[in-house]
Amino acid sequence: MFNRKKKKKRQEEERLIENIRDAHEEWRKLDRLMQQSIDPSEEGYRQLTVAKAKYFYLLREARIRNINAHS
């Protein structure tokens, strides 16, 4: 019974870490695209801002839950 809870918690932690990595990659990809654009659009800036906010939100969640990717 208690082993299931630990397993479920570990799966949630792994999913959060994976989401953080994906969000970081998306943010970096959009940032590079915007830097290389000659005339970046407002929509591009909005997407970049949302991607950055999502990444930092997920990092904050991991910090609150005391999750370390190196564990």
C-alpha cells in the first residue's frame, strides 16, 4: 500500500522533471529564433514570454516540492 504511494510520487517527480526539460528546450529554441529574426513579430515575443514563464513556473514547482533532477 505504501509502496504504491512512493511509486506514484516518484512517477510524478519524473514527469515534472521531463516537463521542465521540455519547457527549457522550447524556451531556448524560441529565444534563438527571435534573436536570429530580422523583424521579430509581436506574436513571437508573446510565445517567448509564455515559454519562459512556463519554464520558471515548473522550476518553482520543483523547488517547492524539493525535487532534484540528480537524485
